[in-house]
Amino acid sequence: MSGITYVRGDATVPSVKGVKVIAHVCNDIGGWGKGFVLAISRRWPEPETAYRAWHRDCAANDFALGAVQFIKVEPYVWVANMIGQRGTRTGSKGVPVRYEAIDSALETLAGKAGELGASVHMPRIGCGLAGGKWSRVEPLVEERLVRRGIRVTVYDHGG
């Protein structure tokens, strides 16, 4: 039995009270323009702007697989840009998702969510364009977030 709540809807508009962190997976090459990031950018310009600056200045910061950038977009809403995929294309090294990077990012996310007293909202991270399998990601979410008492809602888009 999963401690994750699954709902149909848009992860960018969580309908719960309190502080919320919307978590999603980004690539490690500075690309922003397909998948869930489009829904984020439709609501707030700040996460894309911050991600692009973070990547551009990567020689002077922590931009790398497993890193997380938190952007406050509303008084009670944060977006977590988690670097959890290598590149954007499936190739000789397999699909872009990097489960160990997602695991590390979720660990950082757990600390921030705990500090903020926040619930976490996400699509099935790493399972769209990154090519991952939810059967591999779900246990990481359970271990890093749910077992620490952090409320997690996963959104499946569409009717």
C-alpha cells in the first residue's frame, strides 16, 4: 500500500492548503522546452529563468546530476528543479533518466519540505521524456519523502 496519493489533474495547481513544493525532473544540459516544464512556464516564468541561469553559471555553482534548485513562485508555493536526467535523448547509454540522481535530489527535497512544513506535488517524475519507469521511481519517493511523514501527491494529467 503506497503512502502516495494519486490524482488526475495538473500538478501545477495543487488544491491543498499549506505550503507546497512542486517537484519535477530537469536535464543536465540546460534544455527547457518539452514536457512538464511547459506547464510550469505557463504559470510562472521564474523557474525557467532560474534554471537557465543556474545552468549558464554551472562552473561557479552546484548544477549537476542530483542537484536541486528551489524557487519561490507564490507566498506558499515553491518549485523544485531537480537534475535527474543525463541529456535529453535515448542513445547508446540508454534512456536519459538517472535514478541515482533522482534519489539524491529527493533526499534534498525531503530536507527542504521538512523545513518548510510543505507537502510535495509532482507528475510521475523521470517517467515522461526521461524514459524512466515509475516502478523504479515510486520506491525512491516512498523512501525519501513518505517515510519521513511528508505528504506526496502524484498527478496523472488528463481526464
